[in-house]
Amino acid sequence: MELHIRGVSKTYSNGVQALKDVTLTIPAGMYGLLGPNGAGKSTLMRILATLQEPDHGSVRLGEIDVLSQKDAIRQTLGYLPQEFGVYPKVRAEELLEHFAVLEGLVDRRARKEVVEALLRRTNLWDVRKQKLGGYSGGMRQRFGVAVALLGNPKLMIVDEPTAGLDPAERVRFLNLLSELGETSVVLLSTHIVEDVSELCTRMAIIDEGEILLEAEPLRAIDDLRDRIWRRVIANDALSALAQEHAVISTKLFAGRTVAHVYSDTSPGPGFEPVEPTLEDVYFKTMAGRTDRRREPSKARPS
Amino acid sequence: MNLREIVRFEFVYQARRVRTWLCFAILLAVAYLVTRGNAEDAARAGGTLVNAPYGIAVTTVIANVLWVLIATAVAGQAAARDVQTRMHPLIYSMPVSKADYLGGRFLAALGINAMILLAVPAGMLLALFVPRVDSALLGPFRPAAYLSAYVLMAVPTAFAATAIQFSLAALARRAAVSYLGSVFLLVAVSMGAGIVANVLRQPTLGKLLDPLGYITVVGLLSKAWSSSEKNTVLVALEGSMLANRLVWIGIGLAVLAFTYQRFRFGDPAARPRAKRAMRRRETPIEARDARP
């Protein structure tokens, strides 16, 4: 089963264009949608989760029209929103049971088994009798995962899931997702490059509502081989370097600035070649954009 | 199946809240105290019986006015708790129809309110026995008097009021907005109906508009009925009382139908982030590149 997103656009009433003609084909497996905050990821995710209407475009999961057959898609949808709350004064097990009934798990014994299995997989079994108001952020996130996994969704929409998790929780969560990814379409939006590089077999980079790159992470990294160079510079030398070379990213390391530069040939002495990572793919893609965006401002007197 | 589960979950959730039982206790106390007051008056002046059907109807109507004020949150919470706890993206993306969702929440709120209003007959009965009222002041025990007051006066009022409170909260996505509905019912409509009935001298129209049956029962019947009528005659579902109940049940249904039409399983958090987007565009790339 594939998810087809075709020409989806969304402009908010105040004129902010959140999505510009987004077209993506997403096969079964883990798919990463990578972009900075405010890039339009959550808008796209809400549209796929039937909670928002695009102005234009179509979305299909196999035979199902996501935009018009909302009931059909909700039968097979798992959605973990970026931000959500829960009733504070109800026990986790009770609320999960309630959601399980709504997901169509009508048979009592089958439901009990599914709920128990999910509480164990999300490591909430020991705290299932606790009220949700007493849950930490990570526990609540895992509860949301359990809700999203109810009913074995064929389409799983996960919006910035790892932001609030500690490292151990993050690993456990990503394992849960990749299990599901063996049979279902799992779309993971994130601003953390590692989430994508560790998990996803395909990815897209989005900024300001536009898809900038659609690729397989390994192949995209391979394309940058022998083209990423690194140089340690003084903190105030950055603007001079940026004048001459295509600086795609800078990082602080031990109080000094480490710049990554994109170049087909060696940019000169002082530079050493580095093994490219998905982070370089991301910054290279984003840097191409910011350069274009900067050009008009050069003409402006300042 | 979904409808039943939504009603069950919401009813149980609210039945476990302290607020629900606080409302119950307040109405119980008020019904008890009003009836004890009636008993003292009856002992002093004579004339009416403590458990006169008319007295039961008046006490029910007075308790209803109080109920509209104190139990507003029942409907407001049932309608808007999902948005206010921000759980709505989870539940709105589930395979639940709008009819099951809204209908289930409304029926649960109505059920909780009907349960709270049972405190009124309970309080009135308690007042007769704890401590025991002099049997000379009591007429025969007539369950029909309590039943008719509850079924004809309290429940239709609860239906209309719950429908209005629920709809306001559901469409505004805020529980507190349901108080506007309560204030509207008590101040605008009740006072308006009183003005129509007494100042404009249109008692028929006034009785029709009165959401709580206050004018009919407390205002007009108290003058029209003799003591013996008050002691023996049940407030019946006929004439202006029947018309009034039908009008308010109709208003309740119309408000619910409107809400069903207007309500959307959308995400109200999906607000455009204009300021953030503007700021982002002005940020120099060096600052943005620090971490993706």
C-alpha cells in the first residue's frame, strides 16, 4: 500500500502559505520528513490525519481518498500529534480501553489482550493504574504511541515524536515504529536528523512549505562523497570564509568553529575531506536555499 | 456500539467528579430546607399541607433555577473537555461519527444532570421524615406528585438547558462559555418572559416563553389556586404547561441540530503561525544553521 500526496497546498487566512504544491509518494516502510520548525510539517501531518483541509491537491492511501473518505481512513489511521494532552483524572488503562472500543475492538477478551500487549510494549504496564495527570512527558508520549498503535494502522502519522524523550525512551520508541514499518506506511516528521538517519529508508526535506529533496538517505549521502570539506577556524573568520566558499554548516567544537564546506574539488590548504553524513545532506539542501533567498537582500543598501 | 461506549465513559467520568456530588448535595440541602420551611409555615398558619403537590412543584422549580446556575459545567465539560485538555487530536482522528460523538457526550451530560436533579425529590422526602413532621400537617403520600414534578418540570427543563449549555461549549470549544447559556436562560429569557406576562399583560405568551415553568407555577398558579387545590391537584401536562414543555423541548432539539451541522472534527490548534514565520525569515543563516 502506498500513500500518494499530489499537489497539496494550504494557505492560512492570514496569508501564510504553509504548503506549496507538495507531491510525495510514500511506500510502506519508514519515511522521514525532515525540516526546520515552521516548515509546514505539522500542517501536512494534520491534513493526512484528517484534521485539516488543504486548499488544493489530493491524498490517497491505496484505494482510499483520504480527503473525502474520512471515516474509511480513520479506521486504519494511527496519529501521534506533536502536541496533545490527556484527561488528567483517569487511569491510563481505562482511557486506552475506551479508545480501543472506539477503534472497533468490540470483543471484550480480544480488547483486553490488545490493551495489555500495548501497555507492555510501551513499558507502561507497571503504571497502568496511575492517573494520567501524574504522568511525566515521556510517559504521556508513550501513552500516545499506544493509542496510535491501536488497531494495527496501515497508515501511521508521527509528528515530532522524539522531542520530549530521554535517550532510552527514544530508542524504545523508534524500535516500536520500525516494527510497524515492516507492514505499514509510517511517516515520521522531525527536525532531528538522527531520527531519519537511524530509521528511514526514504526521506524528504521540506522548508517553507516546499519539498526540496526526495531521496534515499544512503544514496543522498553517497552523492556527497568527496565533496564535503571541513576546516577549523577562528570564530570571527566565518564571514570571510563564507565569502569565498560554500559554507553549508558551522558547529562549535571545544570553543572553536568547525565549518563544513561543499566543493567538488579541494577548496585549498587548511581543509580536510570528511565522510559525509545525513546532516551534511540536510545542510547542503538548506544552504542552497538560503543563498537564493539572500541574493535580493544584497542589492538592498544597509 | 460507539454511542454506548461514549455515553458510558463520559457518565462514569463525571459521576466520579466531586463537583457532581457537590451539586447533588446542594440541591438536596435546598429541597430539604425549603420543605422544612413549608412545614413550619403550615404548623403556624395552617391551610396548606407540607407534602401538597403544589408545594412539591414550587420547590422543584426553585431548585431548577439553582441547578441551572451550579451544574452548568456538566454540559460544558462534556462538550469541550477534549479540546481543553488538548486530547482532541487523538479522539478526532478515530473512527467515530459526529452523531455518536456529540450525541454520546450530550446524553451523558443529560444523564448526569437528571441524576443530580433526583436530589430534589430526595431532599423533599427526607424533610418529611428527618425529623418526622407532625402527621396532622401531611396529606397522603402520593408518589405521583414527586414523579410528575420530576418528569414534567425538572427533566424537560434539564433537556433544554443542557442542550443550550452543551451547544455553546461545543461550538466555542470552551467549557466556560456554557455559563453564557445559563445566564441567558435565567436573565434574558426568564426575566423577559416575566415582563411579557406581567408588564405587557400577555400571560399566555409569557408562560410559553418561560424556560423553567417558573411563571406558570410560582407566579400564576399561586394566585389562581385555592388552598385545597394546592393540596390535592397535580400540576398536569395540559394547556399552557404542555405547550411550554413542547416549546422548550423543541428549542433544545433545534439547538442540538444546529450544533451537529456546525461542529467539525478539526484541530483548533491549527492556527497559522504568522509571527513566527515572519521572524524566521529575518533571522540570519548563521543563527539558523546551529542545529537543524
